[in-house]
Amino acid sequence: MPVESLYADPVVAEIHEVRRRLLEASGGDVAKFRQRLRERQSASGRRIVSGSVKKHTEPSDAMDSRAAS
């Protein structure tokens, strides 16, 4: 898909507009924007999931059944 057609997509355009407004609300400072997000997450009371991935030491049951086939 050409890059030009991505920006013609209304969903992509809306995402860019929201991102622009959110960054603008932080004075264009990405570090300030991230800090505001962390504060908002903490205040929400919701469980926050980190982006880290846990490595499994043992294969899952699904993997075991495939290996047995």
C-alpha cells in the first residue's frame, strides 16, 4: 500500500489528529506527554500491564499435543 493512501484513510487521519492534539496539550514535549500518561494511568485505578514479555520455560499443552502428532 503506497504511503500516500495511508494518509487518505480516515482512521489513520483521525489517529494522527488525536496524536497531534495530545502532544500539543503537553506543549510539544514528548517527555511531559509520557509523564502525563503515567499519571493518568495511576489515577485510573486500573491494572497496568507492562510491555515486557515473559518467557515460558515449559511448552504449553497445545505445543505438546502438536509434537505428539
